[in-house]
Amino acid sequence: MIEFKLNGKPVAFDGNPLKRLLDVIRDDFGITGTKEGCGEGECGACSVLKDGKLVTSCIIPVGAVGGCEIITIEGLRDTPQGKCLVESFAEGGAVQCGFCIPGMVMAAEALLMNNPHPTEADIRLAISGNICRCTGYDLIVESILLASKKGEGLW
């Protein structure tokens, strides 16, 4: 039995400890905001926070999260920080197809938790592990800058 917190709630998984965290989140717990893009930890679509650090859930076995806290986009979106990020991404026009956005928002949250006043260069580095095929990144960067201003004091 692997016990951990998922979006603030204690959960237990009784299965193969080598099953990918991504699959457990989506298939076993029905939380589908976390997406599979590449399946190799390279695109960032499956990004979640593990004990406050950004990780790609497609390459982490669920056995490695026992006792940890995992936050997905669903766990972030209703927090003040999540609401600020969602509003800023919408206001900044960062969302096109939407596939990469959950991972981008998680990357933005991880950045702002450690650096509430990032520069454009800081943001570009922080999202460099996330691939977007639609926007060209500029609107995402501007939206994260907007969130850092609108969310003064949240991070």
C-alpha cells in the first residue's frame, strides 16, 4: 500500500509500485488535468508538484511518492495562487489549444513559489522543460509576468 497526499487529501494506492504516477493520477484517481505528451519526461505536459518541486509524473513510479504530497492542476486551480495564474493566463491570451497549459501553470507556480518577482529570463528558464506547439511562448511569458504582478504577496 502506497500512501500519499493528492491535492491535500490522503490517498492510498494498492497496486504495482512501478506504475507511473501519471497513470495512477489519471486512471486510478480520475484526475485528468495532468496530460501525457511524450511519456519520456521531456515535454512537461504531465508536470505536478511533488513536495513543492516541479516533476514530470510520466517518469516517476508511484512507489517513489509514498509519504509525499502531490499537487496537480486541479489541486492548484482553486487556491488564490492558482486563481491568479488561471486569470493571468486567460487575460494574457496564453491559452490556445490548452494541452500544455496545465504543465505550464504548474511550472509557473513552482517558479513563483521560489521567485515571486522573476525576470523574463527567469521565466523562460523555468518553463524551458515545457513544450508548447501553439503560442511561441511569448504570451505565456507575459502571462506569468502578469501573474507575478497581480499576485503580489501570494508567493
